[in-house]
Amino acid sequence: MTAEPGRKPLTARALAKQGTRAKLLQAARQLFTEQGYEGATIRDIAAAAGMSTGAVFANFTEKFDLFREIAADDMARLIQAMKDGAAAGKSVDEALLGVFSAGYSYYLEQLPLARAKLAVGWAEDEGRELRRVMPTEQFLSLITTVIEDGVHRGELAGQIEAPLRAQMVWDLYLANFRHVIFEDWDIEAVRARMADQIRIVLAGARTGVAA
């Protein structure tokens, strides 16, 4: 493995530890997906990774540490997918729909794990810790930027209160997850719902200038 500029190469021991953590996280992700958070045990995760339980505890304090790290990695991937979705839109509606479609698609691809995260999220202590992993401010900042770009292009009026409207469409995005997670809506159905909601939230702010 080549070291990044300005960084010392990792030692063989550090590389081995990195590889061990990656194997444990991969095994944990698979078991959390198949068995849920409560169903997967440290013993199961160790066995799936071909390691001892001691190897798990040498790298993670408890099972929740594995779950939280998986969630944090997912959030980093999700915010990038949402940014890509925004960049592909040619209008404010297309960009916002690209953001939210990326989110729904991401979770639909790993629905059992998404349901496990939701279940843990309701727990008193672990749920609080898990919610801290969610970069809500980054999501809201991205949505606000998309709306402000619509203002700069002349699609939306200047006095639109972009942060407030960003919060409104974000709340709708979250609310729609009940359809995705519990009611088996596919991506086309939830995209259509979100498109209507975006249209309504931005109603009255449009200038009538084509994008």
C-alpha cells in the first residue's frame, strides 16, 4: 500500500490491524443485515470473520461500536451520493429530487440494515449515540445550497428563506421513509411523492424564469 503524501507508511502491524477491523466490520454488516442488531452476537460476528471473540474486543469495545462505525461509514457514502445527485440536476426541482432519490435508493439497496438502524435509533442510550452519527447539518447545508443556486439562476425569488424551506423538504424526506421501510414503496413511487412535495414547498417562490 502506498502512503499518502506527507504521511509515513503504515507498519506491518498497523496494516494487519486495519485488515482485521475491515474483516470484522464486513462480517458485522452482513449479520446485522441478516439477523438485525439484537440477533447478531459478538460470537457470531467473530465466527463469520474467522476470528476469535478476543479479536473483536481487541478492536471494538462492544457490539454497538461495530454498528456505529458501519452507520458512520454509510452516512459518509450517503452524503457523497446526495451531492452527486444534486450536481446532476439542471433545475432546482431536479437537483432536490436527485438529492432525495439518492437517499431513498441507498436505503432501498440495504433495506434490512436500514430497518435495523431504525430499531436501534429508538433505543434510549444507543439511539442517542447513533443519531449523533447522522450528519444532519451537512444534509441541510446541501439542500440549502441547492435552493440558493435556484435563486442565483433566477428560478426562485431572492426572499425565499432558503434555510427554512430546506428544513421543510428535509422533514418531508424523513417522513417518507415510512413508505419505503414499512410499506414497500419502490423508488418510482417515493420519487413521485417527493416531486409533488418539492413543488408545493417551492410554490409561491418561483419567478417564472426557465432554468
